[in-house]
Amino acid sequence: MTTHNNDEAAAWADGPMLALDVETTGVDPETARIVSAAVAAVGGGTPPETTTWLINPGTEIPAEATAIHRITTDRVRADGRAPAEALAEIIAALAEPLSAGFPLVVFRAPYALTVLARECARHGVAFVDGEIAPVIDPSVLDKAMDRYRRGRRTLPALCEHYQVRHDGPNDAEQDALAAARLAWRLPRVHPQLATLPLAELHARERAWAAEQAVSLRAHLRRTDPGAVVSTDWPLIPSTTQE
């Protein structure tokens, strides 16, 4: 798809928005535990305000996870917060802005939001009341706007492609801020996004994410016939009966 710069960006790209990122113990959102999190309030003509949490998950952090985010078991045992306390603060940081209609930027939202939801259930913390919307997921938007571009689609790769600043991959605060910068940049590079009100953008992302999941599942099943990829976005529903 052809792209070009556009100075007439969507109003939501300049207005207040939140950005969320989590670093965890693993790749499965059903079992991963959060070891760090960040919520950044950005836009609206004021400097970003970021709140971060270091959390002791109560389990060993696997070496392969530490190799990515550099957070060790010893560190969280010494300095980490109790999960229930930290999770309650994270939800409080999200709830009021979301209820006011501010968009929430989350890169690969189904992973981060599902981990957060499962952690809240695990520790008896009330999750965000109602639907989490509107969500801006730069991963989904990039794939929808530039489907056939070759190369990786990680957060650092997208930051490089769209020429936005990223001060530290796999650091919750820096990843949240980088995702927010992508949310600002994408409607300027892909001006068709700038024409969509937030509610419609959210609905389009849900449809695009489902299409992308079906495509990924077909690709994976070439070598793994049992591969499963959820089509849910931005949150994978729990199968546990309350």
C-alpha cells in the first residue's frame, strides 16, 4: 500500500492518550506473570507522565525472560511490590482515563491486556470495568496499512521503519513511550487512518486483527498442523467460569 506524509493528522493522534507496557516471565499470556509495568500519559500539549511498577511475581523468573528484559529474581525479591497492590494501582491508572474516552495504546494488545487480566484474576483484583476501548495497537495498524512489507514487525523494528524514537527495547517505560510515538506517527504516514474516529478505528482494528490472526495461523500450520492463534482482540476472553 502506498504511504506518504500528511500534516493533517487525526485529532486523536495529538490529544491525550495512555500507553501501557508489561514485561513478564514468559510468552503464554495465560500463565505469564508480570515483573514490571508502565503506564504513560502522553499528548495534549504536556510532557509525558509515566508511572512504573517493579513486581515480585512470587515465582522464579526464567533465565530466558531475564535475558530479554534484564530483570532478575533477586531484584524483584529485594525491590518488587506485592502483585495485588501493584495490579490495583495499574488498574486505577487506566480506569479513569479510559472512562473519559482517552485511547489506550498497547503494542500487541492481546498479549499485554490478557496477561494483565489473568494476573488480576489470579490475585483477586478487579479488572477494568466494561470493555477496554478505544485501543490503538500499532502492530495491527502497521500490518493493515502495509501488509506485504518484508522484515520483522517487532516494536524496535517498527520504530526504525517509522523513524520514531525508542530509548530502550524491553524496558516497560521505554516500550510504552515508543508505542505512543508510533500511535502519533502512523496516521501521518498512513493518512487514511487520520479520517477514522476512535470508535471506528477500534472496530476496524478488531476486524483487521482477526484477519491477521487467520493468516498467521495458516502460515504456522504449514509446519505445525496443530498451531492455534486466537482471533480475539484486544483481549482474549477467559475460559474460566467465575
